[in-house]
Amino acid sequence: MTNILRGYILVGKQIFKLPFDWKFAVDIKQAFGKTFAKARKSAKLVQDDFEQVSSRSYISYIERGKVSISLEKLDELSEVVGLHPVSLLFQTYLSTDKDNSALDLISRIMADLKRFEE
């Protein structure tokens, strides 16, 4: 039996500290799901419109934050909604940080990109 509670996991009778922020991992899936659903609806698409790349039930799982998707799947889904994959990720991360604006996030990304040039 396993249970996760406040950053710890109980496996049998042993308790282990998780090596990552588990709450963020759950929240980011849900945030991406909401972002993707909003993008899909803005494009006036229904879940069945993604049949070439995913089943309707899988799209539903994504939108409800039940699954993490691969980069390949992100690319395929983004193409169908007509957005760059980074745009979906940007909006997802923006929605998880209520203390920073889009401009703050862009500034952070620009600073990060400069590190690649060094």
C-alpha cells in the first residue's frame, strides 16, 4: 500500500521523503490540462477533432490533469490547436504563478536564454 501526504510517501510501513515537490507535479498537470482545454475551446475544436493524434478519452484525461504528456504529444496537440508548443507551456507556467506577470516570465526566459549563448 502506498499513500502520498505532504511530500512524503508511505510504502508498507516505511515513510520516505519525496525528492521533488509532489504538489507542484500534480498542479502542473492540472494547469496544463486547463490551459490546453482553453486553447482547444478558443480554436473552436472539440475533443474528437484530435482523433489523428489522440483518442477523445486521452484528450479528456489531459484536460482533467490526469496524465503527463510527452514532448512529442505536446507538439502534435499544439499543431492541431494552431499554437506553438512553447505558447502552451508559457501559459501553463504563467497560470501556476500568481505573483508574476507575463512580462516577468518573459524576462526570466530571456535571462535563461542568455545563459545558452555563453
